[in-house]
Amino acid sequence: MNIKDNTHRYIEWIDPEEMHRATVLWLSEVKFMRDEQMFLNNLVKHYTVQLVDSKVFGKSKEIVSKLTDLEKESISLMKKIQAHENKLEIMIDDVDQLELEKAYRDTHRELTSTMDRYKEEYMQIKTGLFDLVSSVLKKEKQKRLLN
């Protein structure tokens, strides 16, 4: 005897206002991170000589490379978020377009996880760069004290 699995899939309802607030917040966070990335790039430029030291070169090259990748990704991410925000009308136009609305919610869910991953990766790189520059500064200070 075959018994069909008769479970129903419910689509999570997310209020359009909440989605709007989230996208505005995401845009703000990505813009802020881009500003911070300019600061981090200046930090790298300022300490280039120390960061190319053979003892920390591999680590600094890896961090700078990841930072560059994140900068490129931030541009793409901002475009996706802005496009998502522009399509919010689908959710509030009082026209039942179930497939488009579901696609919009799916995209919102995907962007939520993309933003979470992006912020996590950004924080790791930022922390790594600060730790690296901190260790370089400590070495510089020790050299000055010994001389």
C-alpha cells in the first residue's frame, strides 16, 4: 500500500516593510564597509614596507588579496540589493502575483544569507589585517627600543 506524503509547504510571510528596512540596512552596511575598505587599503599602503617583510609577506598577501576580492564583491552585492529594493513594488501593488511574490521572498532569503556570509568574511579579514599590522607595529617599536 502506497501512502502519499501529504505534508504542506508553507511559505513564510515576510512583511514588505520589514524587507524594505532590511534592504536599506544592507545598503548602508555595504557602503560603510566600502568606506572602511578604503581605510584598510590606506593602512596597507602606509605599512607596505613592513608587510612585505619575508616573515609576514605570505599572510599579508593573502589578506590583501581577500580584501580586494571583497571590494569587488561589494559592488556586485550593492547592485543586487538595489535591484531587489527596486522590485519591492511586487509585494505591495495589491495584485496577486503568487509566483513573482514567492520569487521575491526567495531572493530576499538568499540575500539575507549572502549578507550574513559577506559580513562574517569581512570581519575575519579586517581582524586579520589589524592583527597583522599590530604585530608589525610591535616589531617596529621593539627595534626602536633596542637601538
